[in-house]
Amino acid sequence: MTKFRIREAANLLGVSDDTLRRWADAGRVATMTENGRLAIEGADLARFAEELARSTDRPTPEPVIRESARNRFVGLVTNVVKDTVMAKVEMQAGPHRVVSLMSREAADELELKPGTLAVASVKSTNVVIEVPVQP
């Protein structure tokens, strides 16, 4: 069975060693002593990480007021095709058709369906430019 020292476990959870020790002292996560050091079994840490992610006492990011993406298209979702893992979302933003591939989980969380108002933010290091045939 995989075991993690408190410092390793805290790093994986994105918290300080002290915070994780306080949570352990409060009984929020099961610990054990191995070679005189406090440790957490991997399976227990995984369960706790999922519980922590679902909890409401985690800090949430503030709304975005600025971003680096310059290409933003406001439009309507026109089609959503989902399989078990991925989703293809099509939008019509004025004369522009925008297609995004994302995880099904993301599409579900955003509640995307035809008729939903959405914003497509495009930021790419690779942009293909084509020149049409000149008459």
C-alpha cells in the first residue's frame, strides 16, 4: 500500500503541512505512524482529496476582470454532441461558426445546449492564415 508523509500529502492537496496536520488532529483524515513519522495511506488521501474538492470551505477564485485572450466571440450554442468522455460544442457568433472540443464533464457543468448564450475565448500559439485565390 502506498503511503505519503505529511509534507508530500500536503503538496498533493495544495495546502500547508500545518493545515494538513490540523485536519488530521481534527479527525478529518486518517493518519498512521511509520518509522516515527506521520503518514497517510494513499487510498485514504485520495478519498480525502475528493471530499476536499467537493467541500464548500475551499477558497473559490474571484470572478475574472481581465484576461489575456483577445479573441472573444459572443454567440449562441447551436449544437452539442457528447459521448462518454468528450463533447463537441458548436456556436454561431455573428457570421462566425466556432467549434470547441472539451471534456463531457466541462460541457455538463456549463449546462451547454442549443440556445445557450456563451462566450468563446480563443487563445492560441498556432494560427493558420490562408490567402484565397485572387480573381
